Amino acid sequence: MAIMTEKQIRHLPVMQDGELKGLVSIRDVVNHIISHKNFKIKELEKYITGSY
């Protein structure tokens, strides 16, 4: 994400064996990071409240 932001790249190709398999957008990356952080927050809340 840092490289995409720094270089102002919005999409990156996903290649396998020289063949284009898809594209990853900066939005895909941001959504993944947000989802991962929300999961961690929920797990920490469970741990803190003892409902783990």
C-alpha cells in the first residue's frame, strides 16, 4: 500500500507464469487492512471483557 500510494499507482497486475490472472486495486488493499484491524479490535474486546 505504501508503494502504491507513494508512486500513485491505483492498480497492480496479478501475474502467474507470465499470464494475467487479475488486478489488485488500492481500494482492495485498504479494505483488507480495515477488515484485518476490525478483526483484531473485536478479538481484543473479547479478551478484555473475558468473553473470549
